[in-house]
Amino acid sequence: LDARRVALGVFVALVVDGMDLQMLSLALPSLQRELGLGKVEAGALATWTFAGMGLGGTLAGWLADRIGRARVTRHSVLLFTLTTGLVGLCQTYWQIAAMRFVSGFGIAALWSIGTLMANEHVPGRIRTTVLGALQAGWSLGYVVAALAAAALLTTYGWRPLFLCAVVPGLIALWL
């Protein structure tokens, strides 16, 4: 695999990771109103994501040793892209909680195995620079989510916000 393509693909995927985490925070007031959720239920949606991340990071390492880092990275991007988009189609709290839990698996798998894969492909002389830049993907994802929320939430609601994360996720898969 080409080092630039791997690094760019992981970067774009990390942007989507950041978007995923921030979109939930930005959409919570709308989710609360539409689904009649209390503060504890709404806040617990993030907990479901983090629970999935805890298990996903551990499972990803085990899987990468068995089927390879590239396959785990591709599957993780596909997993969190699809489940983040599916949140936009959910009708109940438990559907959203399940999608957030599964999305957490993919988020953690990409963060741990995707960055490791990029590390292996990038020349040693620029490795730390590239890995540092990759971590900026999450921050950029937070910014993109905030801009998307500003453009979509008040007019269209929370559903399109989650659906829009599918496009950059598919771009990352292509890369």
C-alpha cells in the first residue's frame, strides 16, 4: 500500500471518528425533545459509545493479529460509518444506543489499528509528524460536526446530521 494513501485514508477516517463523537453531543437536545428522553438517558448514549470503544479497541488488536491490520481498519471504517448513518434512521432510544455501542467498536478499532497501520507504512524520518497530523483528524472532525450541526440542526433536525457522516466515511474507505 502507498504510504500517502494509507495516511490520508486513516486521516479522513479519524475526521469521521471525531464527527461521530461530536455529533452526538450536538444532537442531544434535539434527541431529548423528539424521543422524550430524560437527562440521564440522553447522557447514557455517550456511555454506550464509550463502552463499545472499550471492547472494540481490545477486540481490534486480537483481530488484527489474526486477519491483518488492513482488513480490521477497513472493517472498522465500514462499521462506524454505517452505524453512525443508521442513527439517523433510528426511532427509539434502544435502537440509537445499540448503534452507538457498535459504532464505538469501529471508532476504537480505527484509532488503535488504523494509526498503527499508518505508522508501519510511513517512512521513519517523518513518522512522528504524520502520526501527530493524524491525531488532528479527530479535532477537525469536531469542527466539521459543529459546522454541519449549525447548518442542519435547526432547519432539518438531528437525523440528517448523522446521515451526512456516511459520505466522508465512504471516501475514507475508497482511499
